[in-house]
Amino acid sequence: MSIECLLDVSCDSVAPADLYTAVSFPPPPQDRPYVFVNMVATADGKTLHGPVGSTAKGLGGPTDQLLMKRLQERADGVAIGAATLRVGHVVYPGDRWRFVFTATGNVPLDNRFFRDAPGRAVVVAPESMDATRAQEIERSATLLRAGLRAVDVRAALATIRRRYGVERLLLEGGSELNWAFLEANAVDELFLTVAPKIKGGSGLPTVVGGQGLPGNHCLPLSLVSVYREGDELYLRYRASAVSGR
């Protein structure tokens, strides 16, 4: 079965193994990487297959898993939140920079995230993180300080661009970290797999959490492409800046 192109500039049907292999991005801003988010969600927007504390594994089908790897290959580095890292072993291509964002330093240092790429794992944390924990982290990873009591996303991204040469950064959640990037006007694109499932549950996270934009404000998105395989959809959006931020 081929993936059916519903909207694209070229709009050729492609085999699943070929989708996103040649995806291109605009040049990055001068002061940070070009950031693209990749998430999978149910039709009602939930991003976990099980209860709070579980993972998204099982939401998307085999093609979603394949596309996740394809997008990782298109990035110079990948960023995730500490809560996402704590719920399972995270595997990335060995030559990719990997960044985990944490307010407290509560990261599982025995995770493959650190073991698979010596010298390529970076913990991004604020200055207020406990000094003893900082020493523990520095035995397994590089520690990048940004912000006083919370991570300053813009400052962290400036360092990631300047120090590590990352021009394209893939953000894989979770929900709260996605919000932190969005609030910092640091989301350029969203790749979203819509799984043909309903989950429900008022306490389960969605693609973006946090406090949300005030009043009637929303982040405008421009649709770049939509692909379909069976009942699963693969959407690509380009984001605008958050007004007033």
C-alpha cells in the first residue's frame, strides 16, 4: 500500500519508506536552531497510550514509527523533557546531539540516552539545580546551565546553536516542554501524526500543555502537507510567531 498524498506542493504518492527522506527546511535563525516538533496524538489530542506516566508507544502505527526515525535523521540534535526520558529508554542515532531539559536534574543517568552516545548527551538545567546533583550529572553528561530558577529556553537554544553547531533541532516533547518552546517563540514547524483512536481523559496530556496563550490568542499554523495511510494522517505545519512575545 502507498501513502496517499492529500496536499503537497508536488503531491506524488510515495511508499512509506520514502516519506520525509528528502524533507527540507528553511535556514535557521541566526541566534538559535530551526526547531521542528514531532508528535503523535489520538483524534481527540491525547499523547499517551496508557495512563499518566506511560509513553506514546502504541498510538501510531508502523509508518509513524518509521517517520519518527526519518525526522531524527534530518536533525542535527534532538531535545526532550526529563519526564519523557524517565518513562522509557530513548534511542537516537549515535552521532546526533541529544538534549534533555530539566528543572531539578531528575534524569535517569543509566538510560540509553546517555550510554549510547558518550560526549553527545547534554542536560539543560537552571542555575538553581542542586549542586550535588549537578556533580552526578557531569560524570555522565555535559551540563548546560540556562536560566536562574527555570530553564531559559531562548538562552539554551542560543548556546546549543553556538557551542554545538546545531542548526536543526527536533523537539519530541513532552507536552510541557513543547509549551516552554512555544512560549519562547521557538517553534518553527510541527509534524503531527493523527492516530485513528479516541482516548479521552481530562488528566492526560495533549500535544502542548502549560498555561496556554491568554484570551483569544492562538498560534497560527500554515499547512505544508498532509499524507494518509489507511486511517492514519501525517500532517506538517509551519508556525508563526506568538504575537506579543
